[in-house]
Amino acid sequence: MVLIFRREHVEAILEGRKTQTRRRHVHPLKAGKAYDINKDWYHKTGHRILVTKVYRQRLGDITPGEARAEGGYTVEEFREAWRRINGGWDPDEEVVVYEFKLLENRNQAKLNGLDSRKDQ
């Protein structure tokens, strides 16, 4: 299973600025599972994230700390990014929130002599 992120969000994940994402998923992903991150359906990044927490939230209930975890945004910047990506903002819309952490890249693990790790 993969999660698709825009280029700027992939960069934010790799820099540690993005540790949450909100989605309109009907069938939520599972906490405790690792997922590939792609730039689109056809372009892999070679990176994976581990989903650590999954919950539902109204868009309008996002806090300043959660907006920062979405990639360094203020709440207003997050609203604008959501509008740009999803076409509109409804503060009452319920979305799925995924908290995650970046897993070490498999190729980097090989370079660091950590290829024996099985959690990636």
C-alpha cells in the first residue's frame, strides 16, 4: 500500500517537518503498519513511513500544533493548502488523521550496515 504526497510534502517528511496527514479515506490505513510514500501513482520515492496513530477529526478542529505537524503550516496556511489540493474547505468535514514517522531508507540502511533490520 502507498500514500501519495505532493513533492513539497515529501520534502517536508524527509526534513522532519511533516509528521501528520489528513485524508478523506473511507477505509483508514492501520496504525503500526509501514507504507511506501510516492510522488504520484507511478513515481516511488524509496521512502516509507510508519503510521503510529489513526483517528477522525473535523477539519475545523485542527490545532496550531497539528497544522505545524502537517508540514510547518499555520492553521490558515493549512486551510489554504487543503483548498488548493482538495478544491474546498468545509470545517465540518470529518477526515482521517494519520500520525507517522519516517523509516530509514532501505538503501541508506544498506550503506550504514543496517540491512539486517526487518522493520522497514
